Amino acid sequence: RGANQPRVIRVEHSVRSLRDAYGPGGRRVDATGKQQLGNVSFSLHRNYRLTSVKVVLAADARTNKYPHALWQLAAKSGSTPIDGFAYGLPVAGMTPEMNGSEPEPLEPGGEYRLLLEARSWKGEHDFTIPPATRAAR
């Protein structure tokens, strides 16, 4: 790899129904809570000490230089080394960019972009929340 090539963080995602949402340490997330958090998880291909995590609307990212963050975490010296995390849930060593800010819920059918940094490493990954489906009776 050449010295001028960007260092890219590879990202994959999975979306679980709220009944199957899990948080740190494999603990179930209460699906009755008003925030639909923890049902989107992101996997990285190796451990990173993340310095920035941000989720924005994909359309907003395409048209605005500074898109509105639905969820944003930062760490000056980097997070605990991690290879995955869930939307809206704490990441060890990181704090919300805006004190007291809460992650905004992700809407079914919505298209989003995850933006990551780990010092000189950067990554972005577009993902969609599947439309809500009616449960079979």
C-alpha cells in the first residue's frame, strides 16, 4: 500500500427485530423502551480505537458538507479497542459529542450513513432499516 492511500475501516451491519436486540456483553435490550436502540449492530474487520462515531441520514450526507448527526460519539485518545458496536448504545471510552444528547431513533425504511474515524483510519457505511412488517398471527 502506498503512503498516500487512505486507511479504510471496513464495516458491515446487521439489523435485528427489537425482540432480538442485544447490548454490550450480550445483554438483551428492553424492546418496550421508547428508543429503538441496539437493533442495528456494526462489525469491523479488526479492533480499532475509535475517535469518532457518527450516524447521519444518507441523503443529508450526499447534499450537505456538515450533515445533522442522529448519533455522535467522540474520544480524544480513542475508545477501548473494539471490533463492533450497536447503534445508540455506549462505546467504552467514548462520550456523546454534545453533552446529554440522546441518539435519535432510526425509522423503518430510512437510509443512513455511518461515519467512523480511528486516528488516520476512516470508514463510512450506508445502511437501511427494513420497512416494518406486520407480525404473523
